Amino acid sequence: MFVGNAVAGPSTEPRHVGDIALFRAFSRALTAVEAKALFASATLSDSTKPACMVEYRFDDGFGRTATDTSGADMHGSLMVRD
């Protein structure tokens, strides 16, 4: 999975400029109520926790590994592309 820009070749898509503090991927679409609750508290509820496939908080310091805090152990490798 790539976040921030096209995978290969020239792109007219704008790059993300800034920090990413939290990334989650879910196995299903969240309801509007669930999405609003996540923005309000940033904590997974009983209904969203089983659907969370991966969660990267990007708060464990420096390095090239994104630690999955969802419990699925889907740790990721970080790389910077020019």
C-alpha cells in the first residue's frame, strides 16, 4: 500500500505535504455515526474494533517500521520516494 502519491510513473496528483499521525484500514465501510465517533475520540468502539485490519499510530519514534497497534501484527516498512 502506498500513501501520498502515485506508485509509478509521472503523476499530476498533488503530494501530501505534512504529517500523518494515524492511519487505519477497515474491512468494511464505516457508518457515518462510527466515523464521527472516531474523529471525536480517536478510540475504536466495540463495533469498529473487529473491522480494523491495521492501525499505524506513527508515534513510536524514528525508524523504518510502522508498528501495527490493531493486534493483527501487520507491521509495515516505511520508505520515502522522490
